[in-house]
Amino acid sequence: MWLEEEIPAGAKLASAISGPLFELGRWTQCEQIMRLGIAVQERISGADSLELTPLLNSLAMVLRATNQLGEAEQLYRRAIMISESRLGKERVDLTAPYSNLADLLRDTNRLDEAESLIRAALAIEDALPG
């Protein structure tokens, strides 16, 4: 059916549109489009697909920028959980989500947990060849 063929394009489009909106500080529109992109991606590949992790991370960044810290934290943690369960804990893909969550935790004065995440991100980077 033509609609199902269009769904992946819709998720990619939502992701592409949200970037410029984020840069312009158009938080409400960016959040709406990111939520749509996540819903579409979940429909395509399920609630625990790796394809969701950049979308979850991006929406979390928008929510953090608008001081919706509780939901932003949940989204960062969900992205990390999906990545860790699918790829393992030693993957370079985790350094940005770890760092983003650590920044949020630092902002909310949870410094011990933030430090733990930063150390994990640094350990991954240190283990990379070269």
C-alpha cells in the first residue's frame, strides 16, 4: 500500500525539519514535529528500535531547552537503554547520549550520577583505536 511506503519518508522528514526549527528557537513546532517523527518511527520499527534513539535524543534536547527536564531525562534514559540493549555498553554511539544526560543531571545538581556517565563516555572514547 502506498501509505506504508510513505511512512519511513515521513519519519526522516520530521527529523530533517526539526533541526532548523531547533536552531531558530521554535520550540513548540520542533517538539510537535519530533513527537510525530517518534510516533511514525515506532509504528515502523517498534518501540525499542535503534532508529528511535537519535529521535528520542533530539526531542530530549528540545525538552531540556524548554525546561521540561523530567521528560527530557526519561527520553535520554530510554535512548540509552535501547542502545545498550541492542549494541552493548561499549559502543561509541553511547558517548553523546551519556554526555547529554550527564549535562541534564549536572543542571539538576545530581553531580555523582553525572560524573559516572561522563566517566563511562570517556572510557568508551579511550578504548577506540587510534
